[in-house]
Amino acid sequence: MECGSREPRPEVKSVLKLRSTAAVCTTLSALAATSIFSGPAVAEPFSTAPCALHRTDAHHSEGVDTWNPDYTRPTGTLDAVLVFLSFPDATPRTSPAQLTADHFPLTSRYYEQASYGRFTLRPHPLNHWLRMPKSSAAYAMKRDWSAEDRGTYLRDAFAVADPEVDFSRYQVVYFVADPDAPGVDSDATKVVNLDTPVHVDGTDVQRVVTVFEKHPPDRLVLAHETGHVFDLPDLYHRPVDGKGDWDTYVGDWDLMGSQFGLAPDMFAWHKWKLGWLDPRQVVCVRGTRGTRLTLEPLEAGPGVPVQGTAGAPAFGLGHGVKLAIVRTGPDSALAFELRGAAGNDAAACRGGVLVYRIKGAAESGGGPVEVVDAHPNTEACWENSVYPPLADAPVALGESFTVPGEGVKVEVEGRTASGAWTVKITPGVQG
């Protein structure tokens, strides 16, 4: 359990086919994605992509050389519809307006900040409840929902919604259940990927976010689930028996690890994957000699203040280097980015240069990203952090750190007047 609430939910894939807007659901089954892959130093843009990992068949692969066309890329403005579903065995105690306010504008604001204004998620909520034909208990909602029960729920949801919703207008679909209905299980909130898209209103709906959250909901839960709509993986570790720490891979350091994290801004690797970083903002460090570069705070963007050398807010950042990469193998890399207490990371426990490993062929939930702890013998913010051992993971100003097993050294040398940091990265360090 995290922060007194429940664990994050894994995304579920299923197969859905509707012959028409009121047609029956034919086949739903879980899909399992299988991976098919297992001189002088220079810092260069990704124009030649020497450090870009290849996208594989792993579910939500962290490969960034190409975009998966099955997913909508979150740039510009996307429209989302919120459909509110009630049941014959309960009278809603909350209104659609209240449930909308649980998630918006918080979710839109998160993405606006994370994307530096390059992406806007625009919600379009219905202002009334739509009645499902069966009782809430009849759908047998639960975390590991059966394909048959989930298919029945989705068939009925599309059937009741289609007369009032023009699905061709929306790129994101949220089905929001009455949180007080007796059969609604808040742990069943998931993204459902449709192997056979639902063809309705002249458009194909490929995935749906099924929302069963309590009122008020888990913090940033809808932002986390929406990340799956954009092909981002789960970064948490789910224990085999459901007990123990879920956040050993990345701790507080990305929304896709935990929506409760103190520093939930997305990794720079994800921002680059989603199209929110320019090529000049990502550099590839190669060779064996040290390369010195200036890293901007990940959170710095238009109108977002960071701390300058005199301690006063400094503006003017946002177009410099956000991510440095060292390729460590055919399908692996080390990433370096500067994190601080600003923007989505305003509650961050410790700032500094965060180091993490990326594995392009790892499945969602299988550790595609792992934060490297620069202070393995200490922890921090134990009262608020989802995983205190990684809360102080970044390399602080004036420190140096050699990544175990990789022989890559990072030295944090200084800070500029604008709030950027000077960093030296040396691949091939021995010992």
C-alpha cells in the first residue's frame, strides 16, 4: 500500500468487437506482448540517434527511434470525453460536476506543465448520469477483471453512451462509474486496449480508460492512467503476492511509477519519447574522455521559475539540454537529468542529477526504467516518500558518482546564474 492508499493498477489489455453501436460484444481476452530483442568523447544531438533505443514488441516499449502508430501522440490539443455511468442498484450521491472536478483541471494542468505547454488535454464531461442496464454487482468489477465481465461492461457502456456521445470528436475516452454503487471496486481502474477497435460514429475507438475511483480519488490517478493511453509503461514493481514495496524501481521519480510520488514529473526520456523535447535538448555522450555539458532543470519551461545562484527565482530557461544519454548496450542506456523542486516536482525531497537505467525490451511493469541510487546507504523524507531509499537518489551539487556495473562517472561541478548546472560525464571509468 502506498501513502495510506492502495497500490497503483496495472494496465489491462483486452479484445473487444462491436458489430454496431448497439451490438453484442464478441470476444475479450487478455493480450500478452512478447519482446523480440533482447576515441574522443563527444556530446551530439539525436540527429543521428546514436543513443536512441529501438522500439521493440514489448508492451509499451521504451524504445524511442520510432513512434507506435497504434497510439495517439500527445502534442497539440486532444479532446477527452467523460461519460458518467450509474446502476439500477444505487442512486448516485455525487454529481458528474463533482467527479469532473476530482480530476480536472488537475490532470490537464499536470500535462500542460510536463509538456512545457506543447500538449493540452481538453475535457468534455457529460453533465448527467447514463443508466447501465445491469446492477453494479453483476459486472463483477475487481483488479484482475475477467475478460468476459469486462467485455459485458464495455458493451453496455458503449450502448448507453452512443445515443448521446459523438465519439468521432474525441481522442480520449473515460467511462466513469458511480463511486458509491455497491459493486464498484476502486482497484479496478484501468486502461483497456482494444485489439479490435470499436467502430462507432464513423471512427475507431482503440482504448478506453475505465474509472472506478472513490470520491475524492487517488491523487493524479487519472494522469497516470492517461499516460498509458500515450504508450507509457507502468514503472512500479508488483510483488508476486501483492505484499511488500511496489516502488523499488523508480520511487517518487515519475508519475508512471506512483501517482503519489513527491516528484511525479515524467522522466526526460518519456518527454523525449512523447515529442516534448527538441533534438537539441538531448545529447549523446560517447567515447572514454569526460564530456562537460550544462543541464537545465527538467521542470524549467515557459513561466516556470527555478532557483538561481543567489537563491532568487530565475527565468529564461527552457530551451537548453534536458537529457544526457550514455549507451550501455544494444538495448540499454543510462540517462542523466536535473531534477528540482519546481513545476510538477514542487514537493521533491532532494534535488540534483538523477541517474536511471533504461531497458528498451522490458515489458510494462517489468522494470523498463530503474533509478540508480547515488546514496545507497541513506534515505530521506520517510514520512512522505513512497520509497525513502530512493528519495535522495540524485547526485547533489559538488558530488561525484560512478554508476555501479557501468563504469560511467558523473561529476556535478557547479551552477550557473540562470539555474542550470554544469556536469561532467565520463564513460568507461574503471573501478
